[in-house]
Amino acid sequence: MRSLSNLSVAKRLGLGFAVVLLLSIAVIAMSISRLNAVADATQEMVQSPIKTERLVVDWYRNIRSGVTRTTAIARSSDPSLVEFFAADAKASTSQSGEIQKALEGLMDTDAEKALFKEIGEQRKLYLSSRDAIMVLKKDGRVDEANAMLDKEFVPAAAGYMAKMEALQKQQRDEVDSVAQDIQSKRNTSRQLLIALGVLSVGLGALFSWILSGSITKPLAQASNVAQRVASGDLSAHIPTQ
């Protein structure tokens, strides 16, 4: 209070506005920082877990279509289905291969890498039995094709799809984990901003009270001295400040 009394009223008001402005800037800066943290976490989720999960879903869809197609060809008595679906099978295999290459670079954890390796090995069994069935069907060896379908293709396809489902779950769990982290950041940011807002209001009110007191108290003292002098009391002490 004494240090403030040495300043002019204009300087005191300027100091008050400066404090309020600094508090506002601090709150705004913290808000931007927390918003950036949430945005970065969201961007990270979009670039990695969600992208990976979508690729896995596309790959799994190709597998399901391939299993249905191969089963239909093997069970059918029409050998022309092999040629009819040849283009679709080739395109599906090519797309799955591209997805596999894209996913390889997105496997970060040891668990993901281990499962991805198992999927690759299972895919080789799946493709091998599928191609063998196509050859048998093309040659008209229906019984052998059906036998291979039941003995080799169905188990290979089931294992392939089961591992793909496990990879899907793994990626969905990762997405859920990142989403929970984003929610946690959001809640923490909200609590922090509320605390900063309360602190800002409290400090602003405290400084306003101190500032107003530093101005109104001397004015009240000056008014009291003036009234005493006006009443003829010339013994009143007048503070020079």
C-alpha cells in the first residue's frame, strides 16, 4: 500500500489494467496450450490407430469374400467358375498384399509384430490351399477339390480369419486407449482452466481492492483535512504525499 501511494493515480490505474491484462493473457495461453495437446492427441489417433484399424478391416473384408468365393467354386459342379472369378480373386489377392505391406510399417509394439508375422504365415497356407483348389477344379477333379477344401482350405481360412479378428481387436483396443487419453486430457484441461479462471478472478479482485484502497483512503484523508481547515482548525496535519 505504501509503495502504491508513491505512484500517481494514473500510474496506479495503469498498473491495475496491466495486472488484469497479464492474468487474461496467462489464461488464454494456457487454454491454447491445452487445446493443442488435445488436438495433437486426436491427430495421433487419426494418423496411426484409426488408419491401422481401417486397413485391417479392409483386409478382413477381402478374406471373407475370398473364403466365400473359393467355397462356392469348390462346391459347384461348374468348372467355368474358376475362370469367371479369376479376375476378382487376383484383384483381391493384390489388394490384400498391398494392405499387408502398408500395415507392416504401422506395427509398433512387439505384440503387434508377433501377431502380424503369424498372420503372414497363415496367409501363405490360405493362398496355397486356395490356388490348389482352383487348379483341381479347372482340371475337373471335383472330388479332390472338395476334399482339399475340407481338409486344408477351411482350417487355413478359419485360422487366417481368427488371427485377423485378433488384430482387429488389438487395434480397436488401441483406438479406445487413445480415446480415453484424449478424454483424460480434456477433463484435466477443463479443471485446470476452471482453477486458473478462479485464481484470475481472485487475484483481480484482490488487486482491485488494494488499488482502490490506495486511491480512496488518501482522498478520504484529504477530504477530512479540508473539512477541519474549513471549520477553522488550522492545526490539522497535512501529509505531503
